[in-house]
Amino acid sequence: MPQSPPRPARQQFASDNLAGICPQALQSMLDANSSGHQPAYGDDAWTQKSTDMLRDLFQTDCDVYYVFNGTAANSLALASLCQSYHSVICAPVAHIETDECGGPEFFSNGSKLLVAEAGGEAARLGKLTPDAVEHIVTRRHDIHYPKPKVVSITQATELGTVYTVEEIRSLAAIAKRRHLKLHMDGARFANAVATLGVHPSEITWRAGVDVLCFGGTKNGLAVGEAVVFFDRDLAADFAWRVKQAGQLASKMRFISAPWVGMLENDTWLRNARHANAMAQRLFEAIRGVPGVQVLHPPQANSVFARLPGAAVARLHTIGWKFYEFIAGGGCRLMCAWDTQPETVDAFAADLAAAVDEAA
Ligand SMILES: *Cc1c(COP(=O)(O)O)cnc(C)c1O
């Protein structure tokens, strides 16, 4: 007897990578699988197509590479921008600083991350500012200090906020003045584009970004991020880096074909808009609950809030999963491309009931 598949588990707010693969990406994967034997290591038609589609999307002749995950995308991109004696300026909450196990330092043979001082409104929102960059670049010039070479920003940020076009332009301006490259960790790039309602080029190369790690996984792929070099010179030998790091997929088409499915008909953007809308719905539903303090209105697909301790415990007991104490104390409630309004409403109702019970 064939076993029936397990019942789908309840949706959660722990992360957007708890969600599965979106139907369009999965269909493209199936289509790729129906196309018989194909060249390996990226020499296939799917990889050509997804790369051309990304060039169309960004309206520029960028250089594109696919890797398995965001840590590799960031680490290898930064390594390609740095010598070992260089440094990378980032925000205290940057994923490259807090969640990549030293990957950027390892793959760059020791380039140091220089974390901007926390404090002020921008820091509260998880952002880097031109002043913070300027301060780090100018505080030392001597040979004993790792030479600043890159500014790295995350769009949308780790705190669910979004850099405006103007903010990116001014960071790019200081980077340019100080001869620094600008790297963008775009694990949630789609959510930022959806929020800003701008053309993707406006917050990347047209604003001065040199390389973007364009996240696919959290947007609905099974696996796979695109490293997009707008300055193609910076991608010299990048293919070798990818291979040496164990990030070159031999059946590359199963990473690139889902990107085709994602890019066709703007599925990537529609997925992001949906996730963002669910975060707004969640915000509206919980902001008035007594004892709940939303840290800032959501700008992407997450809500950060302080919740009463007893309510947090109760929510966990009844099976809700979400992270506490993320970057400054709040609970992080993350919505995904497939988060259902009913899930949001059920969570909000359980939260209100838990607060009532504790009162
Ligand atoms: C999820 C995420 C990544 C990628 O993480 P992996 O687990 O390595 O795929 C990178 N940057 C940010 C901001 C993220 O949230």
C-alpha cells in the first residue's frame, strides 16, 4: 500500500524559509526535468534563459551566477570585492555579521567586517548611514587598520525595514567618494521592490550598487540565489570561486529553471507583495492588543513586536513558532509568499486570548 502523504502542517511565522516552493517555480523544475538530457554546470538552455531574463529585468548587461544559498552568495561576492587585508563596513544586525558563521571572512581569506556603531534612529531600523560609513573610513588611515573596501547593506533589512532610493544613493555616493564598492544582500530584495514600487534597477545599479545577492529561496524557490554583478569587471574569476566553494551545481538547470518560473509574469513580485500584505494584516491585527508594542510599522514581510512574556509562552505552548530577541529584543513574525490571511487571523486571535488569560 502506498503511504498517504502527511497532512500539511500549520503555517508558522518563524521564517519565510519555512514555506514550500511556489507552484510556478515547481512547474518550471518539472518542465526542466521533462527536457531530457541537458548540458551540465550551467551550459544549458534554462540557465541561459534565466540569466537573460535577469538582464531584461534589470535592464542592463549584468553578469549572473547561481549558488545554493545566501551565505555563499554573500561570502563569495564579498570575497570577489576584497583582498585579505581589506574590510567590509556593515550594520550591527547584518546577516553577514551575525548569521554566516564567519563565511565572508573565511572565503575572503580574512577580510574583516567593520561593524558600524549602533545608536540612533537608523540603527533602530537596522540601517547603515552615510555618516556611520564616513566615520569608519576616516577614523584610521594607517597601515595597522584593515583597509575599508566595501559597504554592505541589506535590502530589505534584517529588521524588516527598507532603504529608500535616496538612502541607497547617498550610501553609494559616500562609497564612491571613498573608493568603496557597494554590495547589497538581497535575501529579501523582492519584498523591498514590492514596498517601494520602483523599478529594480532604481535601487541597484542606477543607485550605485555594484553587486546584488538576489534571494530566491525566501521568495518561493526550493534553493538558489543569484549573484548579480552590475560591474562585470568585479566578476573576474568568480566562476572559479563558486566551484572551489562547492557551490557550482552540476545540474544547474534545476536551480535556474525555477528562476524562469519565478521571473515570468512577475511571480517574484507578486509573491513578495503578498507576503508584505500579510505582514500589514498582522500588524493591523495585533497593534491594538493590550501589552503589545510593535517596534516599527512593517515595511516588508515581517512584524517586530514586544509581546507580553506570558503570552509568548502560551503561544509557544499551543504550537505557534516564531523567534524572540531578534536584534534588539522583539519577537519576529515573518510572513511568506504563501501565508494565508486565515493564519494571520488565527495567530492574532490566539495572541489576544493569551493576553486576556494572563491579565
Ligand atoms: C536568509 C538570509 C540570508 C541567506 O541565508 P542562507 O541561510 O545562507 O540562505 C542572507 N541574508 C539575509 C538578510 C537573510 O535573511
